[in-house]
Amino acid sequence: MTIAEALRDATRRLETTSDTARLDAELLMAHALRVSRSDLLLKHMDDTVPEAFVGLLARRETCEPIAYIVGTQEFYGRSFVVTEEVLIPRSDSECVLEVALAESSSPRRVLDCGVGSGALLLSVLAERPEAEGIGIDRSLGAMAVASQNAARLGVANRTRILHRDWHEAGWSEELGLFDLILANPPYVEADAELDPDVRDFEPAGALFSGTDGLDDYRILIPQLYDLLEEGGVAVLEIGAAQENAVSAIAEKAGFSVMCHKDLGGRPRALVLTLGLGK
């Protein structure tokens, strides 16, 4: 069987589990060949199918996400290592990054609460070479992935990844103040219906946050007030239906709030600035 034939067969097999069956098949084949997708399509369609493709395809048929199978995900023009220890960076979160870069044009110190793969924090550091950053996470596995990505992107010398949990007292002691704080906390309702590639594979601790999805905002947001420099900003990712609820939590904690929408027109990035009380 040639690669062209195998791709047609794989596309048919994946149509029941994926809305992007052909693309998935091509990405898996390119990964098996260790070539780019464009090279696959231009140079290898008549080649023999590599043995590794069979196993990769079988994994995708179980709904395992492509990013976990190939081990990387693109975010804001850069490639990030991902494992099942971290959420897969999504294009929606690029809105959060763009808002953060616009609202804090020259940050000196950046904090990322729930660093995960490091997509947000490390992208800021890559875009702002004068900045230094701290990423915290309660997952040791996520910390390892973020550290690996910091090295890959050449910003490890300006990055600290710390084992901290904002549910525990004293987590922010000795961190200091920050010009920019980032957070993409868990915000999915416990009983939310999710696609199997999310619910069955991505880390539950980074997804779910109580019956209404707001538990982590209630705990984290009030604690950010004393971590911001005067004139600093915090930028949080929110769910599409959470603008009013999370804004109310932030305003009660003393913040002024502004919301930015993503490319789909959905509320996505909430910008918090210090109120007059500080």
C-alpha cells in the first residue's frame, strides 16, 4: 500500500471519531515519516507506509488527541512539547496572550498561575526579552514539561518554575510583585459534557472547578491583588459564558475589569487592574 492509499483508508477510519479526519491522517503520517506535512504531500505520496503509522492511527481511533500522539502543539508560531500532564494549548488562548502583550508592553516580572506547558508565560518571555518570569503549578509533571519548553525556546535563564498551589496558605510568600500576571485556571463545570478527546485524555485537575466552574476564580483572584505592582495588570482566561460571574468576583476583590473577545466573538480574556484602594 502506498502512502496515498493509506491516507485515504485512514481518513475513512477516522471519520467516526474526528471532524478533521484527513488532516489527522496526514499529520500522523508525517510524524511517522519524520517529515513535515508539506513534504509528505509533495514528495512522499508514492512511498511505502512506515510501520509506525499503524500504531499512531490506532491511538487516534481511540480519540487520543493528535498533540499527545505526536508530542507537540503549535502556539503563537512556536512549537511546545505536550504530554498528558498538561492541557493542550489552544488557539483561543492566543487571544489571552495578545491582550497581555498589549496591556503590558514592557513587563519586567511576569507570573503565570497554573503554568502547564508554559505556552502563555514562555511566549511572553520570548516576545519580551527584557522580562523575567515565574510559573507555578501544583503538578510536578506539568512543571517538567514547562521546564523542557523553556529550554527549547531559549528562555530558561529568565524562567523559574515553582511547585506551588494557590489553594494552600502561603503559596505566594517571597514571590514579590509583578507587572503582569497570567492565569488560565480550571474553569469547566464538573458535569459539563466534553468531547471524549478532552474528557478522557486531558488532565482533569486542569479542567474542572466545581459545579459552576468558578471555584478556582473565587480562590485565586482575591490573592492576586497583593501580587500586582501599581500599574500592573492580570490577564485571565475565562469560559465563553463566564464574563459576568468572574467580573463580579474580581470587582468584589477590588479590581477594575475589562473583557476582550476572541476571534470567534466570545468573551475570553479578562483584564484586571488595581482599584483605587491600593
